[in-house]
Amino acid sequence: MPGRGAWLTPTVEAYELAVKRRAFRRALRLERDPDTSAVREYLAGLQSPERTEPEHPDMTEQAERLMDN
């Protein structure tokens, strides 16, 4: 599967919507739904209340600007 990829807003809510809509399967052109449990765990860790500062800054605004160009 070289060159296959999927972009996801880094929130648990976006992940759950993607799973519900089978977006991973469609974006990656797979015959069945992939195991994305590790993605869910990672996203849950990003939103953990004990974290005071995000590990990665919010890139949504920057991504939107790049898509507009």
C-alpha cells in the first residue's frame, strides 16, 4: 500500500466519527476495517486532563492555510 494515507483531526470525537463512517477503510482503500485502537489510545492521551501543555501545537489553522494555497 505505498502512498496510502489518511488525515484525521487529532480529537477523540473526530476519531469516533471516522470509525462510524468507515472513513479509515475508504481512505486507505481496504477491504475491511483496520484495527485503529492504537490511534484511539493516542488521541485519548492527548486530551488527558493531567496534561497541562499539549505535546504538539494545534495545527488546524496552519493546515487550513496550506490547503487554501
